[in-house]
Amino acid sequence: MKRTMTTGIFILLAPVAISAQGWNSQRAESLATHATEVRAAQLADSGLKSYKAEARGYLTFLAQLGKGFPDPPKIVRADQIASDIYWKAPSLSKQLIKGRRDTLLLPTDINYHRDHLGIVQNNFPSIIRIGDGDEVEDVPHPLSASGLRDYDFAIGDSLQIRLGSRTLDVIQLRFRPKDQNAARAIGSVYVDRESGAVVRMAIGFTRAALRDKDLEDLSVILESGLIDGRYWLPRRQEVEIRRTGTWLDYPARGIIRGRWDIDDYQVNVPVDAVFDAGPEIQAARGATVTRDGLVRTREFSFTGAILDSIPPDVSSFASGDVSRLHEEVSSLVRAKTVERAQNFALAGSSVSQFVHVNRVEGIALGVGATVHPTPQLSVNAGTGFGFADHAWKPRGSATYTMANGTSVTASAYRTLHDVSIVPERSGLTNSFAAQEFGSDFAGLFSARGGSLALGAPSGMTIRPTLEFALEDQGMVPVNAVPASGRYEAAQPATALRQARATLHLDAPRFDLFGMSANAALSLSAIHDREDSGAQFTSERGKGIATLAATRNVGSGQLALSFLAAGLTNSQQTPPQELIGLGGPITAPGYDFHSLVGSRVAAAHVEWRFKIPFVAVPLGSWGRAPATATLAPFVHTAWVDGKGWYPSIGTGALTVFDLLRFDVARGTRDGRWSFYFDVSRDFWAIL
């Protein structure tokens, strides 16, 4: 099928159908050979002696957390760069950075490879090298003498490109390695039907080509424009490098994105003066270079703020072009050719699974590991031991994940459950407060049993999970003694056997009346078989709904959150099923779970704005901005049969808004309360 492409010089035209070609057909091989010869002739074109141009772009480092990476990546650091680029025959190039500035949104000590700061000229020579050879080294270019032997070729789509009054027919030439276990490129080039010139190249790489074992994938898109009606030279470039690791058992992904636009070409002008013995990419002469790499020159300055000028798709999952390239790479080769190997790893769902403190276990230690017998199957096993309750708590699970992301997980465990419908603290903060001050915001009871969970395919806006569980539950006593203060009494719990079916619905990010929102809904059908001298059973439904939304208004931000939970049958309800409010999240200014009922609700509204603050140096991790965020709020909680419990307070966020301090007062029989914790974005791993 013939289609059109719109990026920079590309103008949308009507699609025209063409016949598909097979791999290594005579036409495909002929086109590959012709494009290779034209490319070699262009590099040696005696008519092109030199050129100068300006390149402007962004280099961003983004991060994603969580299984399946449900949320769009967050920008950690963004650099804006402006360079003058020079080329001189036969193949000399120079890039002089005349302006570079950055903004740091989270602490990081990332250092980019030098070639990440510049553009690729000549669409790579006969070999491809990226990241100064640390990421990709000496991969044969598909349109080179060795590439014609190392790759299969096939004719793909046809495009029409309009350059002013001129229209070009462009043919897609797809390529894949003959040896898919070798270090090779995968993707396609777009060749001008008349001249044989390459006007666009989109490439990924086999696993063997990626030298860093943590690299998930690496994508490069190079587009050229026709300069002076004769020379195809760089116009737009995009590079995306994704590294994925597992911190504990919590997936983490780092993304480097480089986006460049090149224009203001001057062809065959004197450029000898800029070529010296220095590196290919360096600061311009006379530039001021700070210790952290920022570049300033008298002749050049940026306007506006970096984040205001970054293209929207830089902070999304991936640009449309990169997403299409990922799909094409996956379709051209066997899955294992590009998949990152999964190995044995120490694993735990959070730091607190390795060490934590509470009133039941005292100091508790844990250990766990994950193995991947096959790319689709992962097996996790571990155990924990509490030094106050002297109890082992083993666990094990096996997860099978299909190609579309659908998963099935079977688990068996002996553990402690928390009655809290949402956590009031991070696990790390709660352990410290419990050990030192006897302040434990966890209502624990014992659970022993197993579960089966079915996860929906990836990529859905609303992610459903269906879980079936069968457990024996019971009360556990307070066994530990804090360093100071005393613990509250044990969480009441009825001894019973519970069968439970739960549907979880998660909407991690959506637009709600112009606000950025996330929501979750949990619906459970519960059957209890209790043993209290005379056995009897009870059934009930339980629902929990949460919603959080933010919207930037002027220089401030409005933040809203809502919570509602309830039981359909409050008769013969075991105490571990009742819903408790109280604490910094559900009812600030009221004691932990001091508001208990069968139906509850809570609402929170706060206004966040920046105030001057001390810039906090973090060594190689950068420097926190000289601002803090003040967040006055109002909150109200409601318990069926008891009424409303309002509160007011103020939060202060500092050090990249990672640390939060709250002071709150419950205005109905409450008290002044002080809370401290880290950002809720990181609670899942703490």
C-alpha cells in the first residue's frame, strides 16, 4: 500500500496501493544495491565540499516504575542544546555547542555519552556506533558492501513526498539480519524511486548488538531533506534508548530521548577554521562551560523555560514514529532476537519486605528470589521471620505472561494482612516510627492460604484484574516493645475461613474535565465460615473506590482526592472487614483508625504553590531547587452513623518535592498532628 508521511518536509497525500514484495526478491535486492551505490557516491560527491548548519534539540532523561509500566514516564532531567554543525569532504564533521541548559526535576547523577549531545551525519558510515561504542559498536550498515551480504531485504510501502512544487515517490525497503543471533540492525529505509537516495531511515537492533545487558531497546530515526535541490542532508533525528532493570522485584525503566531539528544550511562555505585536534563534539570557542556541563555564549541565548518548549510526545510513552518502529522490529525477527534475557535475581516487592518493624513481629527480616525458566514464566519464592512473634512467613508464586500481556498468577502464602483500605504511611517511615516511638499505622491479622489472579492484556486504558482467594484468618497479639512510648492494642480479628472473589479496576492516567487523574475500584464478593463455638457463615460485598486529580492553574496546582468504601451487609461482620479512617491520608488530625464503620467516605482539597527555600546540595545527584511547595488543605471524613469529621492543615514539600511535612488539626474532637513522609509516588518500593 502506498501511504504518506508528515514530519517536517513531509506533506500528506492520498494513498495509492502497490503490490507487496517477498524477501530477497529481485526487485528488493536491486533496490538495495542501487541505494548502496548512490549512498557511496553521495559520500564521495565532489560537488559537495562542505556545509554549515544549525541543530537545535532536546536531550531528556525519563523514568518509569511499576509492573507493566502503566504510567507515562516522568521527566527527571531535560537538556536543551543548540549547536553549529560543520562538515568537510571527504568525511570530517564538527559540532560546536553554543548553548546548553538543563532543568532537574528529580535527583540524578546521569552522565550522557558525548555522541548523545549531537546529531548523526551521513546516516552513519559503513558501520553503526552509538554511545561511544558502549551501547552499539561496529554493526554493519544495511546499505554497505558488507550489509548487502548480511541482511535480507523486502519492498514495503510506497510514500509520496512533496518538496515545494516537487513531488517525490519514495519506496520503503525493509531489512532484517540473515543471522538473527548476530549483532545487526533491523528496520527500514525509504529510498527515492528516481534518484535512489535515502531520505529516511528507522532502525532498531538485535539483542546481540546491544552491548549493555540492561538495554531494553535502542531506536534511531534519521530524516533527510533536499538542500539546494541536490544534496540529501540531515533534517530531523530522533534517538530513544531504554534501559530496564528490576530494583528488588519492582521494575524500573530509564529512557534517554534525543530530538533534533537541523536547518539554516550553508553549502560549500569555508569551514576549515573550525576543524582542530579537539573532539568531534565540543563547546564553541569562547563559550563559558560550567562544572555541570552547561554552555553559554555571548552570541546565543535561549528564550522561555525548557519544560514549556519541549514537544508533548517527549514526555509520553513514545513518539508515534518510535512506537511504529518498535512494532516493525518485533514483526521482522523472532521475539528472542530482541528480548532482554531474564535471569535469577534477588527479589522483593519493596524494601520493607527485606526488613521492617511492627507491633506484631518486632524487627522482621525477609528474603526472596525470582527465576525465569522461560521468557513467559516467572517463579518467585521467599520467606520472612519476625523476631518478636518467632514466626516464619513463607510465600511462593508462579506467573505466566502471554505475548499480549495477559497473565495468570498462582500464589500460596502465610502472611500478615493489613485492614487499612489505603496505606497511611510508607513502609519505611512506619518501621522507623514503630521502632522508635511505638507509632504503628498497620492493623495486622494473620492469613494463610492461596490465590489465583488473572491479569488483562497490556495497553488497556482501564486495567482489570480478577482474583480468587481462599484463606484462614485470625487475630495476632502485640509481641514487640518499642524504644519509647507504647503500642496500641492488637487489631481485633475473628478466626474464620474466607473465600473471596475480587475484581480490581485500575485507570492509572486519564483526563477528567481538564485534570490529570487516576482512579481505582475494587469490588469483592466474600463468603466467611466462622468458628466461634458454633459454626455459621456470612456473605457480603465490599467496594473500595479512590480518585486523585491535579490541574495546573497559573503558577499553582489544584489537587483533589476522594475515597469511598462500604459493605453491603454489616450484620455478623468480622472486625477485620470493618473500614477504619484516621491518619495523614484518610483523616488528618485524627488518631489512626479511630473512625470505624461499615460505610465511609473522605475528600481532600489542597492548593500547591512555590515559595523561596534553601537550595539543598546533593553532591553528584545535583542540587535541589531553591524553592519549596506550600500546600494548605481542607479535608473531611464521613462514617455512617457517626457523621462528618473535618480537618484543616498545611503541607510543605521540599527537595524536589520528595519530602513532605504536614501539620493538621481535626476540628471535631480531633487534635493537632504532625506527619512526615516521602512522596507517595515511591511508597510502593519502600
